[in-house]
Amino acid sequence: MSTAFRTPDFRTPDAELAARLEEWREPYEFPGLLPPAFVERHTGSFASSLYHHPERDFAEWQAEGVQTLREALLLPGCLGQPSEPRLLRQWEEADYTVEEVEITLTPPLRVRATVVIPRNGAERHPALLALHSMGGYELFGREKLLAHAGEPASLTAYRQKYYDGRSLQAELARAGFLSIAIDAIGFGLRSQEALEKGADFEAWRHGPDAPGHLPSRIQNDALLSRALLTLGYSTPALVVTDDLRTLDYLATRADVDADRIGCLGLSFGAFRTNYLAALEPRIRAAVSVCWVSTLEGVFPYNLGGALGFFALPPGFYRRFDLADLPALAAPKPYLAISGWADPMLQPAGMAQLHHFLRNVWERAGAEPHLGSLLYETGHCFNAEMQTAALAFLRSALL
């Protein structure tokens, strides 16, 4: 980490957090078959949570939390297996090179990955896992992060709405980072529609009849979750193991400095970032955008819209709070970015979480390693946020 790394420029003032600690929006109507009285009675004890029990020994709490996540999320016998990369195609842009590579993720699953390489004369680059968002748009995954010729208008509009029209992987390359992006399970070439349409899928999703949102998304998510639970696993377990297998491949590339690898993502990508930053020592820095909150700030306020299957590690919330998840990344450099107008999360929940993270990094003896920024914006990773994220990552990894 650079000796110039400091966080004063990456901190929203404490007074602004304090002013929002009591800002609660009207909750959505509680969904489903469980009445609030049942939820209140059967809410977990949070017995292992540092957020609920700040008197806990920090090192003991962290070791227990990481072990709990590992048991819940890592498919056994998968990490460290051969990636067996196969270069499918390569092309040059003005200031970076793009590779499309097929690799083995959670065996035996083979997927395509987009690798964007800076053309700056360096032989080995700091590298980032670029983790795509959801936004109710599953026809594309990794393509959300890098514009391509002939893409459908719905994809361009999505990137405009959530990324200020920027190709995030291109911006990372210009900042000196090699990056890799995959389709998470259920997205793009790994969606149910891709399986059903086969060779016709690519033309269909680029054509005029492709929907902006897949009406079968919830049904497909439930089917995937049901299948994995039958095998004794869960949706987040496959998502996390896939991302760690992507890291396995990234760390073997000759053009990557394996001691300078980080990750970043928006929304669903931010949740994936939180998992990786907590679980993996090879992740040296992380930026999580618009997905940090206490559990109180989400459940039951927006269960249907915010806590997807990917956000539910089996049994975790019986013992830990949602707030504990990003806190497990301490003391590594970690930047949490939130938008006060984010409809997915309660403002008070975000304020509680940022306040908690500041205390955690201080307790870990690493206060300068935490960035904590909140903007007057919604659920997005806009240009201002991206500028802050890139500055943070450059300070931490270059």
C-alpha cells in the first residue's frame, strides 16, 4: 500500500451521519405469509455480532465471523483447481486491450470472462475483479461494465442510468488497472433464457423483441435456489465460489501483480465485494457501492427488493447482523459508498452502518484504511463516485 494512502478525503463528516440516524422512510407493506409478530418473535439473537455486542473481543469476533461465512459459502474442493483458460478472441482499443477468455469457475462450470488490460507499458498490473450489478436486468452481466459495438439500446440505457454512461472496465484500464468481469449465475450467457434459446440467444438478446426485464427472473432465482438447496448449498455459495475461482485465475496471469488485487462493484456487485473482502486475504482493497446497511435498515423495509437470494447466507443472520459482513474486511483498505436517496435502504440504516464501520477500523488499529462516503444521490455508481473509487484504489494498490 502506498505510503501516501490517507482517508480524510474519503470521509463524509460524522455530523452528517449523526443527522441521519433517525431518518426512517415509511416501510413497504410487509410481504408474504409471515406476520410481523412472528418475525419479531423469531428474529435471531445476534449473539455473535460485534454490531450488537461491541464489548466482544475484536480478533475473536472476526475469526468466528469469517469461519461462519466460509462454512456457509464455500463449495468444498473447488478453490485452487486448474482454471484451464482458453483465449477466444482479442482486440485493441485506443488505450487498452480486451480479451475474451473461457475459464473454469466452480468445477465443472466453464464461463466466459472479459479481461481489459491497460496499454501503458507495464509488464505486470494491479488488478481488480469488476463485479456487475443486477438492476432487474439479467440479459447482460459483464457487458454492463464495458460498452460494445452494436449493443441494444436497453443495455446502453442501463449503463447510463447506473454508471453515468461510463464503461467501468475502460475507466479502470485508463487508471492503470487490469480488470476481469464474468457473468454471475443467472445473468447473460448463464441465464435460463440462454439455456433455453441456445444458439439463438445472442441474436435474440440483441434484437428488438428482447425485454428490458426478464419476467421469469424471480421464478428462475427460486428454481436455482431450490436446486442448490437440494444439493446442500445455496445461491450465495455458488456466487461467492465463482468469484473466488475468478480470483484464482486472475492471480495466475503473468501480466497481474498478485500482491495488488482488489475488487469493486455496485449493488449486487457490492454485496459480492463484501463477501470477497471478508473472506479472501488475496483481496487487498475493496470498494462497495450502494450496498451497506444494518439489517434494521433493510428488513422488513424492503425484503422483496433488496435481500435477494444472493444476500442470504444460510443461518448467518441468526448470529450476526448484516452490518457485520462488511466489517469483517477490517483492517484492509475498504471504501463504502452510499447514496442517501437510495430507495433500497433506509437512510438511518446506512448511517448506522457507516458509523459502525468507522468504529471497527479504529478498533482494528487501521482507521486510515477506511473510506466512508455518502452522496445526495440514489442507487447508482455515478461519475463522482467513480472518481472517488478510482482515487481510493490507486492510493491503496498503486
